[in-house]
Amino acid sequence: MKNYLVFILFLFLASCKKNDDPAPVSEQPVFKVVGTVGGQPLNIQAGVNDYIMFTDFTFDNSSSVFEFNGSLRKYNCASCPNSLSIKIRNYTQTLSSQTIVPDSAFTRNFYTIKSTSGNATKYTFTFKSQLGAGTVQEYYWDFGDGTTGNTDSMQHTYMHPGIYPVTLKVLFQNGCSDSLTNVFRIGVPGSVCRSRFDMFIAGNTITTSNMSVGVGTLTYYWDFGDGTFSTQENPQHVYSASGVYKITLIVTDSENHVSEFSRKVFTVPQITCMVSYLYPNWVPMSNAAALSNAIIEWTDNNGVLYSSENGAQADNSYFKINSVEDYANNSNGEKVKKLGVQFHCRLYNSSQAAYVDIDVIEAAIGVAYK
């Protein structure tokens, strides 16, 4: 029980109730933030130098979303210099009277950094299967986020930015099965670079159509699955023998973002046991409720507040929850989670005239929930 006094938890549900901070306790820190802000070292630890972990959760009645808040700041000082605040929006809407299920409130995944530009928080894909000549007995899609599908083509919405392996496995009526997996980076640093291609097949000849995108000039590396390669944008390739081949296109843009995508193809004669798929593109979906969003705020040593909400974020901004642990109830009987997080983003002052970049490589914060 010795670590429980390094933080205090408040419940604010449209309430202005105020409690006093407990006296800080000097002991092995449980909650901390380590990184840089504005190019300067950042190392704040609850229980050291009068810092405490202040947390609460609020409910946004206008959008029916819970927001979980944690601040590392000085004892008895609500707007102190050199303090950090993190606010995490739940990724589902709910009722204020509902009990939160922790596994849905605190997901080990990426969150979008909330900004005035209204960054997308959801992403919709349409996946289309492409098969050999066999008759299908069963389709099985695994979207990499705990959900599955069982039809030839699937539309799927990801509720979080993230890195997702997508697998299609097909069982044919003749007893054979085949599968294909691609890994998609969605709404995370580097995801602006996307490898994507179509192809036209005539006998043993493949003509490619490159539809990849990225920042600046793109470079290409094609692996045709038969030991031959190309660096052309739209190469044509002739296979020396019939069969099934896995074609992979690796794309690198001018900012060294890398994306890889694979498809399978069969050359004549027709193959009865082959699985492939394509995705026309994905559609970012804005969310008025700001689900799956995180807000980062820093008050500098002059008392100036900088917030991620005040300006647009670059492609390399991110917020990620790496771990979720049960922690002891606070003195008010409220449940507590300890979250391991890391993030990088740009914070602006209220006029957007000044900004600081914050890069946190390791952080442990506490949040209360009901």
C-alpha cells in the first residue's frame, strides 16, 4: 500500500467539487514522464520534488464520451509551471450512468492526437478477395484488431490508428487451402506512404499498374516471386513457367517512409488453389465526438500553456498505450488503472504563435474510472 499516496484522484461529472491535494510522499516513483520538451530534458516523477499524480475523469454530455485525465504537477498547484497533462478520450460512446469496461476504455493501441484540424479517428477499408479457379467452401478474414469476417469481400472500420496484419484464408471444396497476409500502417507515423498496385495478366506475362503514394519522390522495389526483381515504376514481367507467384512491391518515399504490399497471381494453366486480395484504398473518417483521441498539454516554466488541441499535427505525431495494469482504489473508492504510454507531438500556445515539440519515450500515468 506504500505507493498509493503519491497521487490523488477526483471524480468530476459536470461537478465543481474541489478536494485538497495530499502531502507528497518521497519514495520509489510509480508515476513518471521521461523525454524532452522544446529540446530540453523532461523528467517528472510523482513523489519527487513535491510532484504528485493528479487524475480524474469527466463525461462530455454533448458527445456521450468519457475522458480520462492525468496530470503530473506540483503539490497544491492546479496550474503550475513545468507540469504535464494527458487526456484520453474513450473510443466508444456510452451513458454517464454506465460502468466502464476497462478493456474497452484503455486499449493497448495508438490514439490520434486531437487537434483543431479534426484528424480522423476511424478508418474504413474495403477488402476484395481474388482467388484461383477452385470453388470456395469457406472464407476467413482476420483484420488484426480482434475482429473477423467470412464473405468474399469485406468492408471493415478500424476504430484506432494502428499497425494491423490482415489475413485472408480460404478453404476450397477440393480440400486445399491457401492464405495471404499483409501488414497495414493506418494513421500512424509513416502511414502517408502506401504501397498499392494492380496488374493485368495475359498468359505468362504480368503488366503492373503502380498506384502507390507517399511524400515526394518514390522509389520502388518489385519482387516477382521467381527470383527476379525490378526497380521500375510499372514493370512488365514474363514468367518462364506456369504456377502461383507472390508479387511484392516495397515503396520508399523521400522521407524514408516504407510500405510493403503483396498479391498472388497464377499464370496459365489456371490454378484451383490460390488466395489473394486487394484494397482499393482506405477512407479516413472524422469523428465529431473525438473518439480515440488524446490531448497533451504542457505548462512551461513561465506558466504558458501549450496544447496539442491548438494546432495541426504532423504525420509523425502519435500517442500509444503500451501497457495497462490494475492499481489500487483511491481513498474515494474509485478504480484506478496504471497506463504505460509514449508519444510525440507538437504543442501550440493559445494564439498558435509559438510551439514546442514534446517527445516522451517512457511514461507511467494513473487514471480513475467507474
